[in-house]
Amino acid sequence: MGSSVRELAGATPATRDRYVDLLRVASLGAVVLGHWLMAAVTPDGVGNLLAVVPALQPLTWLLQVMPVFFFVGGFSHALSYRSLLRKRPERPEGAGGSEDSVYSAFLRARLQRLLRPTMVFVLVWGAAALLVQLLGGGGGLTGVTLRMVTQPLWFIGIYLAMVAFTPPLLKLHERYGWGAFAGLAGAAVAVDVLRFAAGVPYVEFLNFAFVWLAVHQLGFLRADGRIRRPALLAGAGLVTAGALVAFGPYPLSMVGMPGEKVSNMAPPTLALLCHGLWLVGAVELLRAPAARLLERPRVWRTVVAANGVAMTAFLWHLTAMFGVYGAMLALDVELPAPASAAWWAQVPLRIALAAALTAGLVAAFRAFERPVSAPPVAAGATGAGPLAALGATLCLLGVLGLSMVGFGGLLDGRTALLIAIPVSAPAAVAMTLGGWLLVERAGRGAGVRAGIQRP
């Protein structure tokens, strides 16, 4: 792997935006570290450190960095889709389906990078969960693990939606620029007004789309060099988010808290969107010094290596964390009360062990994250676009459903509500696999060659 990383780093074109790659790795790394640190595990269950020590909740204004990842996704998706548009062959007179081919090729390339490691994770954990429950297990920490280990998949589901909506939203961006972002942000404002002022039920779930797609739209603006005043963006976002929390119905924490009536994350709120503006402005202010740092060969090789396994590490990091806690319980190692002096003293050891176990899991499964070659974009694949869109929708629903229901209660038919529809884990897996097959079928003759920014 070392030689391939060295070769990849050495072959990096001068035009590549290395800072985007750093932001991608750093944002996922911050999420992983945050999960390891916030988990307050005891023999009786799993809590949240931020609920035990509410004074730590302001830290989420720095550590809740998912908006940065989605912002980076918008940048990469804009470059990738435009690259495919430039490479598509000339369409013969009267032939159809050129844009359909580009769209299906774009979806296929993106979904391969996302779903290959994700489906391996899902199938391995599904088989393990079935075996555990057939043997009569599934209680205690094992049961908690089976329920919680799939929760980070919500991020994959939202990212799939961003991929699917890239072509139409990119067109809106090219026509309206900041106006397209303002439209999505305005829709998020309207949703929160209907939710909090008018009490309209279920409307809040629309902000899963409006808030995250608005952040994604900021990536389009960056791709075109239209974020020219990052300090203003950061300041406006920070002040507005602070005012919303101080005077509105929004909680202080920018991550979900157990038992709270209102969460800024699930579903996202206007306060989280403003938090995203603050973070995007802040990271843009750091762009120049970071770019100078990334010119150093050793630093850049580290970023390249991390990018090659980032999704695998993200998928398996909770597995590693629960594995560490399970081993401690099996060895009768005391689990101190969360936030006690003994608990804090144990933090470095637990994180080091979780990192080591994650590294082992990455070594075992990293091959599934490697990009696969695909044929060039084909002309005239009429109908490929709608088929690919249907497949992406099924993947989105399946992954989100699995993130909600988990693998606990497989033999009992346990379900979770997904848009008011009960979904079981087997049904969610079937939707994801079926959707992926549709995307593969639609994009098989309309692939994408290497040379685009990786997701």
C-alpha cells in the first residue's frame, strides 16, 4: 500500500484542490473521535457524555463538522458531473439519452464508492446478528451494539440524496448562483416556522432535504470561486446561530441529545444550517495556510493514504468502540462512572485501543473501498436516467431505514418507522441491494473513467 500511496501522491495533478481532500479526511476523523469520546458506556447501557456534563455542549459548535463533509461533497460532485458532461460523446442526429447516460454514469461511479464498503459492512453485521440471535444472545451490551452499530448509516443515506440531486441543483446554481442557495435556505426557514409557530405535524422532516442540500449548494459556490468573503459568512452564521439558540426554540447542542424534545440534528433545523455557514466560512479562512502545508510531500502522502480508507474507517469505528468495551467487560475491567476522574483517566487508553482495532478492521476491509474502473460514457442510453434515479431512491430509503432499525430483534420482526412506513432490517437491506442493482444496470454502458474528485 505504501508504494501505491507514494505513486498516487506523486501523480497528483497541479490543478487538484488538495485542501478539499484534507477537509474530507479531517471531518470524518472528527466525527469518529467525537463518537468515541461522547459514548458513556456502563454495564447498564450507553449514554451520552454531553448529557452527563451539559457544560461540554458548546464544544459541539466546533466538533459537529458534518456540514463540512457535505460542503466538500458539493464541490466534488460539481467537478465530477461537469467532467462527465465534457467527456460525453457527440450524439448522432435524432439519438436520445445523452444526459441520461451522463446521469446514470455519475450515479454509478458515486454509488460504487459508497455502497461497496457499506454493503460489505451490512452483510457482515447482518450475518453476525443472525448468528448471535439464533444462539440465544442479543442482550446487554451485545443488544445495544446490534441496535446502534448501524446508526452512522444515516450519513450515507443523506449523501446518496445529495448525489442524486446534483444534476438539477447544479443547473439551478449555474442559473441563479447564490439565489439557489437562498431558495433552499428560505425553504428551511419556512419549515421551521410551520413547525414551531404553526405546529404543523411532520413538516420538520422536510429539512433533512432543505438544510443539507443548502450546505451541499455551498460546495457548488466554492467550485466556481463564489465564496469571496468567508469571514462575513462565518460571522453571519455564528451570530445568527447564537441568536436562534438564545432567543428561539433551538437547543444549545449541535448534535442530538437523548430525551430532548427538539434536536438540531434529527431533523436538522435552521440553527444547524447557520452553524454550517459558520463552519464553511471558518474552514475557508484556513485555506491558504493549509494549502501551503499540503505542498509538503509527507503531509500530502498522509492525506492520500487516509482518503483511501476514510469511508471504511467511518463504517467500522463503532464496531471497534463496542469491541473495546465488550473486551473490558469480559476481562472484568471496571468501567468508571462517566465523567468521573477515573473515567477521564481511562479515555486515552480506550481511544488508543479503539483506533488500533479500527486499523485492523480497515486492513481487513479496505479493498472494498478502492475505486473500480468503468467504461466511458455511452451515447443514446435512453431511459437510463430514470432507472438510475429509481435505484438511487431505493438505496437512499434502504440505508436510512437500516440506520433507524439496526440489527437488534431480527428474529422478532423488529421495525422502525421510515416516512410513516414500518421497515425491518431485511427489507432495508433488500431495498439497498435492489436499488444498487438498478443503478448498476442503468450505468453499465455509461460508466466513468478515473480522473474525477473522489467522494
